[in-house]
Amino acid sequence: LIIYIKLSLIKFYLMKKIIAIGGGGFTNQTDRDLDQFVINQCNKKKIKIGFLPTASKDDPKKIALFYKRFSKNNFKLSHFSISDPKASFGKWALNNHVIYVGGGNTAFLIDYLKKNNLIKDLKKAYTQGVILSGVSAGASCWFDWALSDSFGKGLKPLKGIGFIKGSISPHASIKRRMLEFKKQIFKKKLPPGISIDDGVAVLFVDGIPIDLYCSRKNHTAYLVDNNKKIDLKNYIKK
């Protein structure tokens, strides 16, 4: 019985968690409760949060907002910059309980991770129980595919790093994004996936959406395929 309980606890603590936020949060100085939803998924006493501002090319304003948002809590905070030694990234990632990836240019973020061989470090952290989270680009990067505006005008499919199967569209409360997402799925340019409105966070455990939090009225997330879209709240209830 004792061995069984210990194994159950190990399984609980090492659940692979990703939290994808459609838009908002501390980098936009909105939806403070979205940030709290992320923190609530971590069961550590002294939480270590690492911020990855790569998608914004280390925008100093976003870095400052990260420390401002969480400095009043009893958290240990850090961030990893483009200028930091890449060899130290794996150690930094594993030293955190939560990694929060900021928004910006999704293509730049993914290219940076690939060119510097950092995806393996994120994968190791993920499989060892570090919670991965992020907003906009920081949500899109985890999926097989994303609908992205990283290439200038228009919205186009972008290949992600593949920790979660399927596709994603953040900022789905913007009507043209939702329409284009459905169009790209219908044309088979994107696989079926999930659209997440601004002000909405979705918790994935082992790649499956199991919970969501909506900080804005009438905003939600949808599972989208060729024929229909299903409000994630109804899917989770089932």
C-alpha cells in the first residue's frame, strides 16, 4: 500500500502540464487572474518561475512587467535572455517549477529554439514535471501547428515544436482569426485543433485539455475540426 501511494504521488507530480493563454496576462497588464490560474497549477511551497521573453526579442518592458507582477509574492524569479549562454538553458529550465513564454513573433521564437538546440531541454523539463505556459506566441509554440501572423501581412500556418498534437489559434476572439482558422482547417492546411480567445487559459495534461479559465465575459476556447466547433467548457463537462 505504501509503495502504491508513493508511485501514485510520483505520477501526480510528474504529470506533463502546458497552459496555453490566448491573449492578455501580465505582459499586457490585464487579466491578473489568468496569471493566478497558472500559479494555481503548481503545488510547490516556494515556486520558481522562469520567464522566456524570446518572442519579443527580449523586450525590456515585458521583462520588467514580469518582475513587477510576481515580485510581491514569495516566488523565486528569473528570466533567460537571447544573450545568455545557450549551454546554460537546460539547467535554467530544470531549475524552475513554471516556465512562462511571452508573446511576440512565433516564427522567431521557434527558429531560435531550433537553431540553438533548446527544444530537447524544454522537452526534458516538460517530462520531469516543469509546467510550461505562455501567451500568444508562448501558447502557439507548443503545438504541431499554429495559425500565425509572424510573416507580416495575413495569417498563415506555422509548424510548432509538437508537444501537443493538432493546431492552435490564439486571439480567437478576433473574428478574422477564427474565420481564417476554420478556413485553413477546412482546406487541410492545418490539422483540427483549438482556438483560444483573449482572456482565456487552457490547461493541458499529457496533451489533453482538461480545464480552462475565462477572465472575460463571453470569451472561451473551442475545439475546431472540418465540420464544427465545440465549446471547450462542454467538452470538459463530458
